[in-house]
Amino acid sequence: MSCCDKPGLMPVEAALARLLAQAEASAIVECERVKLSDAAGRVLAEPLLAELDLPPWDNSAMDGYALRLVDWNGEPLVVSQRIQAGSAPQPLQPGTCARIFTGAPLPAGADTVEMQENAVLGEDGRVAFSEPLKRGQNVRARGQETRVGDSVLPAGTRLGPIELGLAASLGCAELNVRRRPRVAVLSTGDELVEPGQPLGAGQIYNSNRRVLIAWLQRLGCEVVDGGILLDDLEQTRAALGALSDVDLILSTGGVSVGEADFLGMALREEGELALWKLAIKPGKPLTCGQFRGVPVIGLPGNPASTLVTFGLLARPYLLRRLGVQRVEPLGFPMPAGFTWSKPGNRREYLRARLENGRVVPYPNQSSGVLRSAAWAEGFAEVLEGTTLAEGDSLRFIPLSEILG
Ligand SMILES: Nc1nc2c(c(=O)[nH]1)N[C@H]1C(S)=C(S)[C@@H](COP(=O)(O)OP(=O)(O)OC[C@H]3O[C@@H](n4cnc5c(N)ncnc54)[C@H](O)[C@@H]3O)O[C@H]1N2
Ligand code: MOO
Ligand SMILES: [Mg+2]
């Protein structure tokens, strides 16, 4: 990353564009073959090519009767065989029909299926059809979904439940995926204590570490837990220097202008500071750069700032390093259920909910309040320099778009 320590605040888009460019320049290209059962959350290293047609043979979409339409002259047909899903039918005897069930292969010669609701089985074993029949009805043709050789998922696809199901439907037992990014999580702050320990004077429990570790695991990262770092330049340098074998150092706290904010200082002195001070609220002092060649993203320590900057900047960065193309949440426009009278110079991400079709922000938007995000269903984006009246449209980004 090159230094851009200019005065003024950097717009969110510009910061994201730089981060994504940096991510592309340091893409994680190594891959590994994993079992389908271990592939959730991973990213495909190559397109998934179909090795069979789907469906593999013509089959019935209904429980009913299969026939060759030209054999039907309006008269009842003899039932010559019974075909369940999972069985191998005999060719259809001319002039007859076959009892058939949903998902069962059509017998050779059959081209039409009638559902049993429109059929009457007589005591003589013949079936009468009450409705007009159309050739091909209720038949799921071989290859109608996928043909051998089709690319069904591009490289760079994140494997969620649907993609895993698609791979399973094609019989893939293993997939080639990008290796997991190794991400070191550091929490900085003399005041931090882990849950389970007693709180001393002036201390608080470390919540950011839990948020980030759980989130990174969901993202398919290998987490190196760097624990808590005291606010000390030497210790900060030593801790960063010891993490030479990770793909990213992700820290919280110590990035603002306070005398105990050593992360940025360490990068300035011995690494490179590429981004600092964004036009985003919360999250202004987000700090990015590298330390002895290892990329570093220093998230601001306030819990809501950590959350917003990880979700909107660090998460896209990590996904892009894996080759994922669409990394930004889309969100959708919604009417404001509140007013905004003071235009700001930072883009605000309010922790908000949807109530009666309107965006309602949590009453306490302090960046120290993690509870706001637990209450919220998403972020309401208030652009720089804008005012809002009730009913004005703004972008709502559901948390579900960024938490995975
Ligand atoms: N004079 C100024 N002061 C501050 C500015 C500024 O522009 N001028 N910016 C403010 C903004 S905005 C933010 S955001 C914070 C960022 O601070 P740091 O990233 O340096 O973080 P710390 O100072 O270390 O901590 C801030 C806050 O968060 C709490 N914290 C830190 N880590 C954790 C954790 N792991 N779990 C829970 N809570 C954590 C910490 O106790 C502080 O309360 O700076 C403002 N100051
Ligand atoms: O940017 Mo800070 O995150 O507003 O509190
Ligand atoms: Mg600070």
C-alpha cells in the first residue's frame, strides 16, 4: 500500500476501492481440495463443471401414468408396468401406459405423463384419462437443468448451502477451493479483560475479540488469536513483528490520536500507513497499511466502530483476496422513520431496524454501544451532507448481508 496520509477525510468509496485494489494485488491463489462436507463458506478456486446431465434421464414430474401420446386415442390404456423412483424401467410396451411416480425415470418410448388426479383406474386394470393430453407434459427432460460440461458456478463463488447442494446434485464429493486466509486478531488496550476474569479498576471486558473471531470463522478464515496487547509501542511492534506468517493482521483499538494509540505509530515508524481517517461514522480512525510486508487493518476500538468498519471494509477486502467478485452489500432503499437535520461530513451507518416499513434507528448511536447492533437488523446509511425528513429514502443494509 502506498502512503496517503493527507489532510482531510477519505470518502468510504475511495477507501474501499484502494483496499480492494490492494486485495487483488495480494490475492490468495493457493488452493486445496476439500470434502464437500468441509466446504461450507469456502471459495471455489475453479469453475464447477458439470460431469453429468441434470436430470440424468427423462423423468416424471408427477405421480400418475406415463404413456406415448400417439398410443392414446381417447380409450383407456392397460397399465403394463409400475415404475418407482430409483428403479430401472422396461421399455414401454406399445399401446399401454405405465404407473409412474415423481422422480422415476420415464420408460423408453414414453413421452407424456398424466397426473393421477386426472386418471381413473377401472376394475379391468385400464386407465382412463379425463383431460386432453399434451405431448411432453409433466416430463422433466434429461439435461433440462444442466448439460455435461456446463460451468454451473464460476471460480470465486462462495459456497453456501445452495452452492453445496448444487455440487452435491452433480455428484461432486470434493471441491477445489482457495486456502483459508490466516488472519491474526489482536485486541489492544490496557483496559481489556477477558470474560471469566474479574474486572479491575478502569477495566472492561473485551468484546471486539469475540465479535471478530466468530465473524472471521464464519467467513472461512483461519484465525490466529493474538490475544490482548497492552498499550505500549515496543509491545505493539514486537507483536506485529511476530506475526510474519499471516495473510492479515486485524487489530482493534489504538488507532486514534491519543497518546496510547500505538498501532498507527508502529505502522508509520516501521511499516507503511496507507489509509487513515475515513469519512465514516462510526469508524473514522480506521487504519490500514502493512508491517514488514504483512497487511494490517487496524479497526477503531469502539465496538460499533469495529463492527461497521469490519463489515463494510475489512470483510470485502478479505473476500476479494479470495477472488470473490461481489463483496459489497447491496442493501435496499427504505423510507426513513426519523428526521436528520444536521448534515455531517462523514457517512453515517446508524444501527437501525425496520418497523412498519420505515427505518428506525436505535436511540443511542454512541459508537461505544454494541447493544445498538444487537437490537438492530441493519445499518441505515446517511450520506455526507444530507438532511432527511420522515419518509425520505435511504439505503438500508441488512446485517444478514454482511454477517456471513
Ligand atoms: N481527540 C480525539 N479523540 C478521538 C477521536 C478523534 O478524532 N480525536 N476519534 C474518536 C473516534 S471516532 C474513535 S472511533 C475512537 C477510536 O479509538 P481507538 O481505535 O484509538 O481505540 P481506543 O482508544 O483504544 O478505544 C476506543 C474505545 O473502545 C474501547 N475498546 C477498545 N477495544 C475494545 C475491545 N476489544 N472490546 C471492547 N471495547 C473496546 C475502549 O475501551 C475505548 O472506550 O477514538 C475517539 N477518540
Ligand atoms: O468514528 Mo468513531 O468510530 O465515531 O466513534
Ligand atoms: Mg484511542
